[in-house]
Amino acid sequence: MKWIISLAVMSAALLGCAQTETYEERHARLSSEVSRDFVSGAIQPQTLGKFESECQRIARRQCTPADREKVSQELIRQAWVRTAPEREAKAAEAAKIKADLESGKRKPQTWAEASMLYQAIPGDGLAMRPSISGGDGKYYVLQAYITAKQGGSYIFWWADSPMVSRGAYGMQAMGAVFEKPAHIDNGVGFNMHVKVVGRYIGNQTIALVDGASAVVPVFDNAHIFRWSRH
């Protein structure tokens, strides 16, 4: 309770702003009033965030728009300062993961890590419209479904229904071939939504069950990860 009061009092002190008082007097007065009400139970917020909201509500009865803007900016600054350790820790963790990936000490564990390691760029457009000049050796990340397997390669094809050229609605078909993937997440199954990071090495013509064929991009060193839109 003591730490909540001390932090809240600090925030409350920022919010006093009766125009007849000095800056220091406003701080002292409102800090005392809100602290008194909090301790007495007159206001009973359950978290520091709710306490700060109550402070702002009280202050708005006395503040000018200019004062409120100062209060808002100060609260933003304080929030930034309070969350600095967490941000720094996350940045340090990300830097270590990146270094371990690049040194080979760590294998990509998510599609995001694979994208970071290979500097992958969005590839969903390739799945619909492969380059006429073939593969460019760059890494791409794309959404896919594994709809078939031929030898060591996995095929992604999506139209109105799997493995037909176009259905009754003429939707834009999408497809790709992933040659001998370097990684497939445990539990990946056919027709399951996945994210794939792979190197675009060329195009291939695949046969479809309705007798048609389609040209699709081919990716090697593919990393296939389970993925959900939710």
C-alpha cells in the first residue's frame, strides 16, 4: 500500500493547478487532498492507473486547458521513464537472439526469427504472380497451406478448392513449391495455415486435378511454421 500511495501522490502532485497559487503550492495542496481522500477511503481505486485517472478527474475541475496539456505530457514522460527498463530488457533479448541466429548458435524458432535471420520480404504476391524471370535468390515470407506432397517437396495451392485451377467464382489462385524444407514445425498437417520463410530459386509447372496446370514459385531452404490469424 505504501508504494502505491507514494507513486500516486507523485502523480497527483503533477495535477494541481488553481491559478491563484504558485506552482509549488498547487502541487502541495492537491497532493495533500488526494492523499487524504485515498487514505480515508473517500476514493478507492484498485490500481495505480485508476488512481491516476481519479487524480486527473479531480484536477480537471480546477485546471485550464494549458495546464491539462502539461499534465498529459508529464504523465506520458513518466510512463516512458517507468517502462524504460522493460524496453531495454526486450531490446537486449532481441539483440542476443539476432546474434545467436547469425552465429548459428540458435536455430529460428518462429517465422519472425527466420524472417529476421534471412531478412525476408513479403512474398504473398509471388504466390499469385511468379516472376517471369524466375528466382532471384532472395528470401520471402508468405502465408500458405500445405495441400500436397511430392517426394521431398511440399506443395501449396489455393483456389476455390484445393488443386483445381479456378472455381466457380474465378478467385485468384495462389501456389508455391517448397523443396525439401529445412524445418517443419511439429504438428504441421495438410490444409493447416502456416507461415513459410524460404529462398526463391525458380518456377515450376504443377499439374492440377482438373487437368489444368499452373506455374508457381519454388523455394528452397524453407522454414515452415504453424501460424494462426488469431
